[in-house]
Amino acid sequence: MTWFLPRRLRQDFYNLYAFCRWADNLADEVHDANNSLNLLQWWESELTKCYQSKPSHPIMLALQSTIQKHALPIQPLQDLLDAFRQDQSVFRYDSQAELAEYCQRSANPVGRLILQLAGVATAENVALSDQICTGLQLANFCQDLSRDADLGRIYAPRSLWTSFSVTEELILANKVDPRLQAMLRRWVSLAREHFRLGWPLLHQLPTWLAVDVELFVRGGMSILDEITRADFDVWSKRPTVSSSTKFRILLGGMRSRYVNRPRQLPPPLEDKQLSQSIRWCQQQCLSSQSSFYSSFSLLEYRRRKAMYALYAFARITDDLVDNDRPIPERQQALAKWRLNLAQAMTEPASPKVGAPSQRNDPMDEYQLLWPALVHCVREFDIPVSWLEQLIDGVAVDLCPKPFLDWEELLDYCYRVASTVGLACTHIWRESAAMPYQAAIDCGIAFQLTNILRDVAEDAQRGRLYIPLRELARFNISSEAWLSGRPDGNWQDLVASMVDRTAGLFQSGWHTKHALSRRSQRMFSLIWHNYRSLLHQVHQNTNRLWQLPKVQLSLKQRGYLAYLRTMPLSDKRWFR
């Protein structure tokens, strides 16, 4: 770490390190709990003397100058000693909250002290630093799960391992087991999440400190990658970072120090289960023959693979309803789908990928979806309630009944379209501030366009999406509409709906401003596609009751394909 430190701070770092190293040795190298506790108590008394300007130990003499120069508070140092004492008597943690409280004293004080030395210990920076320090602590726990078990210590919280049917005896047996590997997979993902949440700290630190912190984060991420590469088996061999990987990390730090480039969080190594799931989702998108799939290539890989999972979920949800099976079977399938979603999000070990049920459940073919979808939801902080509302929306089509007014239709459109759009914006966004209403309007506009385009097809299937009050306003009977020969002023009704939908397109366009640059390209392409389709519906109103459905012309499709090749600076993207 000292390679990138300013010379004026090096001795201060040495002094702090010496204090921490001595405390660590007193806790771990004495091999007698009572003696360790007595020695740690003595070490804290020496620390107190240091703050009273009465240091006697050589390390405390050196530390006193650092404390005075940087006005270091005593609390972080006392917290470290308190955590060392806790290690002598506490060997189990019941919950994630208990473990987090331990990390707050065992790891986070180090980051806080370093921020204090650098003069950047703002409340925001401290909170971000705590995330990184906790991530480093968890990475170490994951790496040493087997080694700690030999010492009788289990840092994995009981709430974590019991959800994977892991027992205390199984952990202490210290042998590789699929249940332990599943538990460790989840714990590794939690550690990664702490690194992700703390990463913005690097953009708020002086360059020299940002480089050091980046090296630590990349080192911690590399440990997690090695655990992943070993298929979450830390029992056969303890995962370690190779010399070549350490050199690459150091080289990356030097580039950050001497080359002005934006820092990006290194992507996690995908485990075999996740990679298999992503490939399966991609195949589902490809086999759907949707025009959406080709637009995914406009995104960077991290966002693209999330879109594979989200689109596959939405596609399957729709297919469970839109088929020729009896309605009770479809209702049962949708209920099972909702249950599988809840299990996947709350119980990471279930349903198991590639593990069919004993009863030849037809839903087994979709089990490969869940790892990729869970990863997508967690990485991009997508509320699961949006996915549940999508299921609620498509369930309406199982027993369709006419909507009374616009409010009921808009609620349906929100559930079947805006929920997906909101989830997409979480994947695409660059800004934390999201124009959620714009995204909702955009999804409703897309769905209303589909409804207008599909009036003939829906009428043949007995589905009526136009609100009854709108039909009455234009003197149209629902029976005539469903027969495919509408009476009254039906062209005026279509024109009215087109105008209303066009307004939603305009308000929905503002979604673009919160998205990453490449995501703007994808959003713009989809938006142009649907808006052009709405224009075609308006221009071909009299053809709406004829099959095949109104589609974009060859010229329009060619233009949109041409638009994909344009640089993002081209204003035609954003007309």
C-alpha cells in the first residue's frame, strides 16, 4: 500500500499498522483465551495512556504523534480491540445483522482511520468505506470458511446456512458438500454486493488514496473470483490469488495512478450455474424471434445478459397464459410460476437448477431461468413486486372481462407493460434519479399501440380491451366490435386513442435522459419502432379489421436498421 502513499503520511500509516498488528497478535498468537483477554485489556490501557499524553510502550509513543497530528478519535481504535476480545468468546452469529455489527468493529474502523488520515472523513465517505471494509471482511470469511471451522469458529450467520439445510455439524465436519457450496455461493454474492455499494467512494478520494482502495477492492474481488472458479469448494483447497493476478491488479493500480481514466468496478467471474442460466435465457430470447432480441446487441455485456433474463421471464410468463390448454391448467401453471419466483428470490438454493422434481412437473423446463433472473434482480436492484405485478397482469387474460373505463385499462397496461419497462430502466439507467412516471407512460404507450394493432386478432379470440365507456361515447356496441364489424364512429374512437397514445409517447421519451449512453441507443430504437407502428395504425385505420395485422413497411424497417449503425452523436437517434 505504501507505494502510492504520500511520503508525509507513510510514518503515520506505519504507526497505525503496528498498533493493529500487535493487537492481532495478542488475540490470535497467545493460544489461551484468558491470557489473550488480559493482554488485550493491557493494550487498551496503554492506548488510554496514549490519549492522556502518558504513553509508555514504544508503539504508543509513535502512535501518539499520529493521533495528535490528525486528531484521531479513540473510538475506532477501541472498537478494533473490542472485536479482538469478542473473538475469544463468540464463535457463532445468528443473523446477518449480528455479523454486520461485528464487522462494524472488526473491519470498518480501519477504513475510518485511513479516511481521517487523508482528511476526507465525511459522513458519506465513511458510509461508503464501511461497505468496502465489510466486503473485505466477508471475502476473508468466505476464503477461510474451512480454516475457521478447524478452530471451531463459524462466521457464516445461522440464518444463512439454515436456509440451505446446512447444519452446524456439517460445517464443522469440514468436508465439501453441495449444500455448503450453495450456501457459499450466496455468501460470495453478498460480499460482492458490499463492494458494489462502496465502489463510488473511489470517485471521491484523492488519487493516491483512490488507487490504494482500488487495489484492495480488486484484491477482495479476486479472492471471490477464485472461490467461484473453484466451484465454491474451499474445503479441498484454500483459494488464493496467484502471483500473476496480483501483478495484474498492481498494474491496473499503476494505470489508474498515472493514466487519467474512469474507474470501473471489475465484473464478477460467473459461476458455472449462472453461465449456464444466462446461455439458456439467451436461447429463449433467440427462439422467440422477437425484434427486441437484435437490439440487445446495442448494450454492453453486463446489461445485455440481464436483459436476456428479464425478457425470458416476461416471455415465459406470457406463454403460460397465451396457449390452448384448458383455463384451469393455465391458472395452475401461473400460480406455480408465482411460487417459483418467490422461492427463487427468498431461498437461493431452491428451486435447484437442472434438478427436475420427482413428479415430472411441466414447469421443470423453466428451472434454468432462475439463477440469471435472481442475479439480474440483485445486481440492478429491481423490485420483485414489479415481476409479481406482471404475473397479476397476464392473469387478467385468463378470464377476460371488458374494462369499464380508462383507469381500468391503464392499470392493466401498467401491469403487463410498464412493470417490464420499469425493470428495464433499472438495467439501463446511469443516474440514480429515475423519471419513473416517464417510464410508466412509455410502457403504457407501447401496450396501447399493441392493443390498437391487434383489435381484429383479439376480437376473434373474444378479447375486448377498449373500455366500455369509450365504446359508448362513440356509439359502438361491444357485440359489433367483437364480431369484427364495429358500428358507430369507430374510426373516431381509434383516432382518439391514437392521440392519447401519442401524448404518452412524448412524455415517455424523457426516460432517455436517465439512461447510459449505450442504453439510450437501445431505448431510442424501441421507442422509434413503436411510435412508427402507431403512425402506421393511424394511417391504416380502415385495415385494422383485416388480417394480416398492420406492420411497419419495409422502408421503415430499413431505416430503423440503418439507425442502429449511426453513432450516438447523430441527432436522428433523438428526433
